[in-house]
Amino acid sequence: MKDAFGLIISGTEDQELRDLTMIRSLAAVPIAGRYRVIDFYLSNLVNSGIHNVGVITYRNYHSLMDHISGGVEWDLSRKRDGLFILPPMAQHTTGSNSYSGTAEAINGVRSYINRCAQQTCILHTNCSMIYNTSYYDAYEQHVSSGADVTVMYCDSQHDLQTPSKTEVMIKTDEQGKVTDMFKGYTYKSSEQVSMDIFFINKSLLIRLVDDCTMKGGTDFIRDIIIPNLETLDVRGYHYKEKAFKIDTLEGFFKTNLAFLDSETRHQLLQGDGPVYTKVKDEVPARYSKSSKVANSLVTDGCFVEGSVENSLLFRGVQVAKGAVIKNCVIMQECQIQANAVLENVILDKKCTILRGRRLVGTESYPMVITKGSTI
């Protein structure tokens, strides 16, 4: 795939995930114990032989830049091509240093696109899905079919009670041509869900974005793809492996807990290639004689004295004696003091739960404690 480059729109504060994205982009949200969402997107591209990747940032991108830095962990620190972080440089229609939509974001980095020697863009318009794949088959289908645009789609994996406002459903005919795209609010297994990944020639991309901008449009799917379904040859590529949406709290919560299943974990973290992340050298997890741990992922640097069941503990979490954690996602460097009880809870980084506190959410609406809070 020497003739392809990757372009990732990292996302911005999302109201569905506002407690997790107030201080970071969706791409920088921690997931699966030791990773960030962006790790899956960068790894998929690198494992597909792509070594020219642009990451478009919106606002609150300091955490993202700190994590991916120069791209060393993904072998993207190169003299030729490599990783390019593309922050907004001027005021846009929002009146601030940000973008009002994905089409405007693409238009804002057209100089990078024009400089790319590769002719095919693998465009990621969102970072709201977790999956592990290589793009070889999808790329070959795109080239051999002669399609103008190829969009990857999958079957829904979740039956969620919380509707997604960003979900895009697609319909295809027997030849694989996309006949309709629309907003959907269900996660039924029979639905075909867009993965927000598009294969498109860069000159066509620029032309479509120019036309969209002149007409006042700002969104790539709503203002470019959907209005042009009859004039463009838009094909679908059916991705049949596991893929999980994380654009709602319920989806994010259940996706993290899905990593507790060994088969799912292997598919998402190994699959068509390993998922790379920023290396941190820490001591192994430690357990006292009083600890009880069942069906959980406990990562480096943790110290467990209490009870942990069906939960994920990210790096450096401390669970004191008598504390009980059940069905929880506990992010980096949180401290759970003695006799505290947590069930169906998401703790962001560096939270402290004081002695004897009791926090209980539900599976469909987990309780979220924002970064650095003391409860």
C-alpha cells in the first residue's frame, strides 16, 4: 500500500462523553488498561504498511500530542513521511481556533494533503470505534472496483439502551454500491454501521471539499457523501470482525469490559497486528494476601489489597484493604481507600475515593467521576 496515506480526524469534546472529553479529544481517551483510542487507528495504518499519517486536532489536544509525540512507538518517526500533527492554525467559522465540522477540518489541512506523494487517502472522519485490522483487502477492493469512494461498514456489536446521535447507518445493493446513508439511533445486529473510514483519491477529495465549502457545508458525510450518492460511485466494504462503538458512555463502558473476554481481547489487541502504545516502564502489579481478584485486567504499577471483580485497573491504581470494586473501569493512578465500594463506575485519571464511600451506577448508565476528583 505504498500509494496510500492516512488522515485521522481526532475528534473534539463530545456531549455524549463530555465527562471524559472535557479536557482531551476522543482520540486521547484511555481505554483497555494501557492504551489510548488513537493507538488502534495508528496501529491499523502502520500494520497495513502505511507510513505517512496526518492527525487533525480540534481543541484540547495537549494530551493527544503528549501521547503520540513524534510517533516513535508506531515507527512513524521518519526523515521521509512519518507522523504529522495538524492543529488548527487560524480562526474558522466557529469564531475560534477550531473547526465546525469534518469537511472544514479537511479543508484546513489541504496543504498537507497536496504535499503527500501518495494518491489514495484513507480518511478516518471520527475516532469513535475500536477495532483491529489491516486495510489491504479494503484497499484492493477499492482499486479493483474503480469506485470513487469506498466506505468500511460493519454489523452492530452492541445492543445498547442509550441511543447514539452520531451513528451513521448505510444500505448497499447486491453489487455493494451504497444506496443510502442516514443517521440511526439503534444498535440492532441486523443494521449496517458506517465505521467512518473512507478510501478516496486525494484530488477527488480536494475537489469535493472545495465544492462543499463554496456551498457553506462543514461535514464530510452529511454535506459531501450523502448528497452525492447518485453522482459518485460509492461502494461499501463489509468488515466482519469485532468492532465496538464508544461514542456513548454505555458503549465506552461495555467496550472496556469486553476486553475481559480472552477471545475479544486477542482479536482487538493482536488481530491482524499488534496495537502499539507509548511505552512506560513500571513495576509489575502487586497483590497482598488480603486481595481477591476475579475476571479482571490489572496492569503495571497497581497495588491491590481489596476485592476486584469484572473490572479494569489501569496503570498505578491502588486498592486498599476492604475496598470492593465490581464492574468498574478505573483509570491511571486512582486511589481507592479502605472499605470503599464501587460498582458500575468509571473513574478518570488520578481520582481519590475516600474511606467508606459507596458509588453505584448501572450498566446502561455508569457513574463517571471526572479527572482528579476526590469523593
